[in-house]
Amino acid sequence: MIILALQDVRKSFGTHEVLKHVSFTLQEQDRMGMVGVNGCGKSTLMKIIAGIESADAGSVNIQKGLRIGYLAQQGELDGTETVQRALESVFDPLVRMEEEMRSLEHQIAEHGAEPETLQRLGGRYDALTREYERKRGYEWRSRAAGVLKGLKLWESREMETSRLSGGERTRLCLGRMLLEEPELLLLDEPTNHLDLKSIAWLEEYLKSYRGAVLVISHDRYFLDHVCGRMAELILGTVETYTGNYTQYMEKRAEVYETRMKAWELQQKEIARQEAVIAMYRRFNREKSIRLAESREKRLEKMERLEKPQEENTVRFRFDVRRRTGEDVLQTEGLEKRFGERILFRDVKMHIRAGERIALIGDNGTGKTTLLRCLTGEEQPDAGRIRWGTGVDIGYYDQHQAGLNEGKTVLDEVWDRFPRMEQYEVRGALGLFLFTGDEVFAPVSTLSGGEKGRVALTELMLRKDNVLLLDEPTNHLDMDSREVLEDALSDFPGTILAVSHDRYFINRFADKVFVLEEGGIREYLGNYDSYFEKVSRDQEPDGETAGMSRTALDKEKKRSREEQQRLKERKERLKKAEEAVARAEAEAAELEKELASPETYRDPEQAALKTKEYHALKERIDRLYREWEELEAEE
């Protein structure tokens, strides 16, 4: 069933027409990804669907009564409530139902000898119980706990919302919206502010989500795993494709080639017809003139195909001035702390020439700080860093802090490479889509993506042989990311890149380093290889290299003890879950009995069952607390 239909939607800002003739439909339970270059109007289109902005023309038809969830629509946090309370407030209607059910139970126990009153109260109790079950009332506590854990808010659950960071507030609002379960979720870059584990959790949540999802994202791995349809906003119109992101890219290339061939064939036919018409006119005879006019009329009636167009994309490649030695980087015992807080310690790395390494880890583990220590911008509190011979380090800062906001784009790059001629600098900037007067724009006026392109221009011109990249795909549109990946695949040097972009990691990496407080875990292969090993609880690659036999035995013993502890914890957790399930089943049976008027024909028996039910609910609350404590041990 169609729940959303857009027909010929248009939107302009001044003389700039952002959306022209946008039409598409969304079915219930669709999971559609929306992509397009930065600034093409994706967020504007989503705001029009959400009712925050209005279209200049066209229609947006939404199924009557459809509940829409849009992150920006979520209510402001009042700042005084705790994170857990803010999240669980979604279930206040269920809590009120529980309170009414408890009240009815007491009333039924008190009026057990009054058949008419009993019938009325029992009827209401029965209806309320059915509604409570339909709304999954018995699950709400575990669902709230699952979202808190999945979005990494469990440890902050007792914190007042006023103390949350911007990213934490966004995650909390996202969690509330997911628990509200609207029939249509509108998600604009939902993976922002999430680490890899939280993104993986969100993927699984959305795959089993009961409603429809329309999501804007630059995370191609996320789109591959969540979406079954794709919509590309290109040159103001929308084209839809069946399949995930990878399938869309394949079909898009096929469609473009087919359209280009059709256009080229038509152009050849038009040129041939025009040549024949010109020849007939040169004959200048009555018959030939009639033939020329006839062909001209047919040519005028021909439906002309438009030449397929693609948005401009970045095109560049990285090169090096010289080669490095075999050993590029070695670190021993690196440690960094801020006050009492330890970011990381005992970081040992050995990077060899030509390796392509993705550095990943939970938010707050210090990945960016580690890169800054390697570049010398930060000093480690302990340990040693030793760079190899012939190393030239190129550093890409995700915040572009090194750019001079007071300069123009041209001066920013030219001042760093003063020996270049202006036409050479402008040519380099042209590769990154800075053309004409755009090179005279102040850096301070640029968007995040545009600043990223300036930084990449400078990095390309430096020709360094070791690249340290901090979230290089942030702010880049899809096509620019693809081109960056192609450029890095041809790069003859060494790469160490911090990234949350799993698609990007799969394209460039042959190793994955996982940064934790206690050091680095090393895995051979790309992200998928790493994820498969972690899912199977395999040991990291090369983790025990260089350890003595005694140290290796101690490490194995610690590993066995840890595995045993985890096994015991899983067993306790399983038993706790089974106990909760049994108690909930007992409670459901008792509620059915208490809802039946037959029960109250024997007031004494009804009172006993009511007492038994209250005791059971107290036991369920205790079992939930025990289960939550076990979950919190992670």
C-alpha cells in the first residue's frame, strides 16, 4: 500500500531552483535510501515531506492518519530529567495503563461480592489488558534498555540531559523516536555521532522495523545493509532504483550508458536527416523541395532525447616524491592521558611500506589524538615513536583546522606552494571543482565539504609518501568518496586512516587496527574480514608476535579465564531471561483469570489470586533489576 506519494514537487530559494518535477512513491515497510551530491536539496525535500517546509508547486500526498517521525521534530529536552527518564517518557501511556490495571485489581478485590460492579470492572480490566498486550506493554522496559545500550547511553542513563554533549542529545532524540515507532521514519544522516558498534546496532534495528524508512546517508555500507530501494536526487529530479546502494550504482551506470547510446544514435540520425534535407534543397527542383519539406516536418515532430547529464565530480590522484624504507613507523608503549582519564596506553605498532591500515575504535578512545601524537601536534605521556627513513608525512585533519579562514581559496593553496604558477594552482583547484570566480571565495564562507576539498587539493600537491587521514570521507558526497577511494587505490605509498566509513575501509584497507584503552588489536583484511573474525570470537592477527613463552602462557591463561567468565555470565543472563519469561507468562495467565467474572463468584479465591498476582509482579520487577544488572556487566 502506498503511504507517501510526491507528484511534480518544486522548490526554489530566490532564483535558485533546488527541486524541479520531483515525483516518487513510498510503500509501507519500504526502506528507501536517498543520495545525491551535497547541496542538491535532499534535506529540503525531507523537510517538505515532514511538513516543516512547503513546496512551491506540486503535491505531497500522505496516507490519512500516518504518524511521521523526523529527528528535528522531536521535542526539546527539558534538561532536568535523566537520560533514562527522557527515553522512557515515550512509554508514559503504558505506565498509566499499568497504574489503571493495578487500581482495577484493588477495586475488584474490594467489590468481589457485588456481581454488577464486578462485571463492569472485569470488563474494563479485560479490555485494558488486551490493549496493553497489543501495544507490547510487557516488553517496554527491555526495549528501552536495549536502545540505551545500542546507542551507548547506558552508562549515562542517570545523568541529567542538560549535561549531555550535542552528539549524545542527538542519540537520545533518535532513541526516543525509534521507540515511538511511527509508521514512517525520516532519517537525515542518522549515523552521525554514532560509533561503529552503534551503527551496526541501528542497522539491525531498522531491518526489523515495522514501519517504512526514508533515509539520507553518506554511509554506503549502512545503505547496503538497510535499504531495498534507492532514490537519487540529481539535477533537481528524483530517479528511483530497486536494490541496495551497490546494486543502485551498477544499475545507474547501466542506465547512463543506455541513455547516452540512445542519445548518440538519435543525434546521428538527426545529422543524417539534416544532410539529406540539405542535399534535396541543393537540387532546387519542385519534387526535391517537397521531399525536403516532408522530411523537415517529420524531423520537427521527432521527440528529442535530452543528453544524459551527471553532476560534476572530483577527479584527482595522489603521487609521491620519493620512496620510503621498508619500516615506515614503529611505536612502543605509547600512552596518552588527560588528567585522571587514560585515553590509551601500551600502544605498539609496526607499519611497513605500502600497507593500508584502517584505525577504528569506539568514540572517545583517542584515535584522532593518536594521529596527532604521530604528527607531533600532541605529545604522548609515555612511549616512543620512531619514523623510518625517507618518510614524508601528509596529514588530513577532519576539522581542517590548518586552513586560514581569512584567505581566499586561491591564496590559501598558492601561499603553501609559492613556486607554482597561478594557472597551475587554478588547474589543481579545478580538479576539485573550484572554477572561475569560486577560487576567490573566502575560506570562511565554505561548507564543510568545500573545505575538505581544499585540504585534499593541498594534500595532493604535497606528494607525501605516508598519508595520515582523519575521517577523510566526512562531508564528501558519494561520487567524491568513490573518486577518493580510486585515488588511494593507485597511491604507491603507505596509508593510516581513521574512519567510521565501513564501505571506504573495505575499498582501501588491507589491515584493521582496533584502538582500545589497553593498546592496539591487529586484524588482517578489510572491515568485512575484521567483522567476521570478531563475530566468530577469533583471536586478533599478530597480537602475540614477539612475546616470550612465559608471557604467552600467561596471556593464554588470562584468555581462558576471561572466556570462562564470559561463558558463566552468558549462562546467568540466559537463566535470568528465562525466569523473566516464565514469570511474565504466569502473570499473563493470572491476568486472564482476574479478568474473568467467573473468578469473582468465590470472593475468597479471588482475593487469593489478587494477592498472588501482586506478589508475582513484585518478583517480576526484581527479576528485571537482576537482568539489567547482568546486562550492565558488559
